[in-house]
Amino acid sequence: MKISMWTDSYYPYVSGVTRSIKLTKETLTEMGHHVSVFCPSYPDATTEPNVYRFPAIKSPTNPDYYIAVPVNPKHLLAIKEMSPDVIHAHSPFNLGKMGITIGHLLEIPVVFTFHTMYNMYSHYMPLIGENISDLVETAAISTAKSVDALIAPSPSIRNYLVDRNVDTEIFVIPTGIEVELFRNGDKSYIRRTYDVPDHVPILITCGRLAKEKNPECLLQAFSLIQKQLDCMMFFVGDGPLKQELVALAEQLGISHRIVFTGKISPEMMPHFYASADLFLFASLTDTQGLVIAEAKAAGLPCVAVGALGVRDMVEHGVDGFLCENDAKCLAEKALLLLQNRDLMDTMRSNALYNAEKFSIKKTCVDLLNCYQTVQKSTRPGK
């Protein structure tokens, strides 16, 4: 198939969405399909086959993020010459919306992945107004209703869309990962690199240090864990809340057992998962929680706040525990695992087994089925 993907972010900007798009592009290409990506340009972007970049400006609310200026006649001519079988939009705005519009104009079937709870990220948008969150949600839902098929990363997001009267056909396809890659990390990496004693358990969390990821709750939980069991907690990632979190760790008296790693390249992530004992996650906005799948592939049980798509990622009592947005619950479940070796071992085995459903090869087969279905039964009047 000839597949054209349109996205408002791509490498070298690193996020769950960009990692997903790049890995999907590479896997579909290996399977014999032609995949093009239309995305913003970045100052340090390298040339990549079949990646078409639009001029972009730095976002005023996130210095690492660039906003594309969708004016490049050469790219618009290129998409017409490619004559793709399907257009896959990865955003309801800007370039994603442009891809959808082009699909309608050229009568090409359009698929849209609802990657993010966009209204929960409205604080990053350079607009001022009390109703901006509602406006963002309305726009995203309107886009979801305008395409030929939707991809929801989890059943919870499918239900969210249905509850908002979206009648577009929805395919539930989780974001895929290279399962084997995360099963072969260096199990001594964290202890060797950060000089952690063998008897001290290692807890990690991964993600942007930002409001929507709820990292303050994890610090509060770790302070309760630390009162019962000497551990170390690694926050893998960076973001605008870092200094506030450093100050909170000092205030809670746990700064000597907290490590903020800063940005870590995706290539190093298997080593972080492999050398940890437990994964914690408190995001309130994730439609899936890609890092949970990665952690499970490394055999890490997860204790998480059961919000949105995360509740579909952790099988409560099987490969981890789900909690309310409550530090005490997170601490209690973490201690239950850390202090019960048999339960930990059982959940490790279950996590390894359950990670198979997130194999990138499996999800790409499901994705191709979605593309082929929409080709055959494109709904009229879109």
C-alpha cells in the first residue's frame, strides 16, 4: 500500500507520538509498503527518505516544540503525484487537519488516530481564554467526525469518543513497541551508572515532567514508601516542572534518594527498564501509556493511577495495580510488591507475557486491516 502520514510532531522531537509514527513507518516499510511522512522541520533534523518537512517556528509555550507553517507547494504537488491509497492523520490540527483536507479534495480515504486528550494539553497553546479547553475538545471531536475511520489506542478512548456522539467507525489499535528490544536491556545499568547499592530497590517513572503527567503525586507516594523501605526513585525525562519537583523533593526530605535523569535517548530506555524493580505512573491524560507497555516488555510490574487509557494497560492484580489519584494507595501497592518477592515474581512473569499484545508487528497488521477496510467501504459524504 501507499500510505501518507501527516503529523504536527516528528523526530528529532521525542514523544510517545513521534516514537510511534517512526517505528510504524519503519515496520510498514519493512513489510513492503510505501510510507511517506509530512511533518514540521527542526533545526537539527536529519534527512530521512520519504519524510517531507514544512517550515516551522518555535512554540512560545514549549521551546522544544515547533509549529509547522503549512505552505510548501512542492510538498502539495508531491502528495498528488504519490496518489496514496490512504492518508493517516496523527493530529486534529494544523498539518493533521491539512492532510485530512487534502484527502477529501483528492478523494483519498482518511484515517485519524486519536493519540491525545487534546483538551488536557490546552495550557500549551499560545491562546488566552477561560474556554480554550472546551474549544480544543470541540475541534478535536469535530475532526474525529469528519474522517473515514478512527483509531483509538485503547477501549477507554473508544468509549470516550462514542460518548461524544462520534459515529465514525473506530478501530482499537494500541501503539506498538519492539517487544524484544525491551527484553534485552542491561540489568546492571542503573546500579553501575548511578552507583546504587545492590540491596536498594529501584523505582522508575518515565515521561515529561509536566502538569498533565502528575509527577507531584509520585513524589508524595515515594516519600511514604521511603518511610517504610529504603529505595531510590528515578524520574526519566525532563520538562517545565523539573525545578518545582526538585524543590518538593527537598521539602519532603527525599532528595537524597531521587534522581532526575534529564532527557534520555530512546536507545537507552531498555537499560533503564531492565535495571529497575518497579514502574510507577501517575499521568492523568494518557490515552494509552506507551511507557507502560515498554516496562511490561522488560518484565516490570506497574503501579499506576487508573486514569483514561492507563486502566486498559495494567491488569489490576495480574501485572500491576491501579489506584485512584492518591499517593497513599500508590505507596501501599508499591510496598506490597517490593516486600513480597513471590508476588513480584508472579507479576513480572505476567507482565512479560501480556506485553506481547503490544508487538509492533501485530499492531501494524491490525493497522493494515484498518487501511484496507476503509479503502473498500469509504463512507460517502465526508
